[in-house]
Amino acid sequence: MRYQLNLVRELRKREGKTSRDRTRVLLLALVCFAVCALAVLYEMLTVFQMQQVLRNQRDNLARIEAEYRKYKETRMIVDKADIELLDKLQNGRVFWTRKLASMALHLPDNYWITAFGYEDSTYLVSGYGYISPEQEQLITLDDYLNLLRGDSTYNDNFPVTFLNATEREDEYGRQRVSFKYSSPKAGRPQ
């Protein structure tokens, strides 16, 4: 009896199995490599984004520090002259509403203020009034200015008031007198 073994078939089966195993290992290695490559790429993107956020925050911090330095420098520049100027502005102000109300309160009948202004620490006023039959316009103006000089609302800033000019003129058949007076601000040398 003779037995024959076909070793080639067994050899071919083992080679086929080895080839399949090698293909599976290679495929598994490729999948693992791809997953690893994706993970590294994802981490690189994350690191890049974090670095971008850090750069933005550093730029923002540098901008804020520069603004703060500029603020500190500006704050330190304030010197004695600035403080004196601020004090002069605070203490040298005039509350005009009360002054105008005082002027209107004492203004005689048939007299009007046509212009007023403040120039070179002097308050200037112009106006006119109609002349009465008794021709007492100068006395009326003097009484008006004396009332202003005696009014504490007006004379707290303007203790001295001068009658600068009067002029008689006609207006469509009516006689009138124009006047100008001035009041220098208190504390100003004459």
C-alpha cells in the first residue's frame, strides 16, 4: 500500500493563510496609523488654536497696558498751573440767571435792555427807554443803577456799576433815550 501525501496542497493552504494574516495585519496597521495620524493632526490644530488665542490675549493685554501707561502719564502731567486754572474757573464763575432777573426786576417802566455781553471781565449792557413828559430820564437811569448797586444778587459779582453813555434820539415821533452801562467784575483792578 502506498500512501501519497500531497504536500504542495498543504503548503499552498499555509501560504494562503499566511498571506491573509499578513494582509489583515497590514490593514490593521494602516487603520491604526491613520487613526494615529488623525489624532496628531487634531492635536496640532488644537494647539494652533490655543496659540492663536494666547496671541490675541497678549495683544489685548499689551494694548491695555499701553493705554494704562498713557493714562498714568496724563494723570502725572497735571501740575500747579492746571490746578490754579481749575480753581480760578470754579471760583470765578457767574450765575447769570440771577443777574438777569435782578436787572429785569429793577428796570423802570417803558425801558428795555437791547443788548448785554461779558467782555474782558466787564459786564456791558445797552438799552433804551421813552422820555417822560417831566424829562427825568437821567434821574430814572440813576435810580435804576442805584437799585442794581444795592441789590445783593447783582452786586456780589459786580459791586461797581458805571453809566457810560446816554443819547437822546427820536423814534417815529416819540422821544427816547439810549443808555449804556458797565459793571467790572469784583477783584479786578481799575
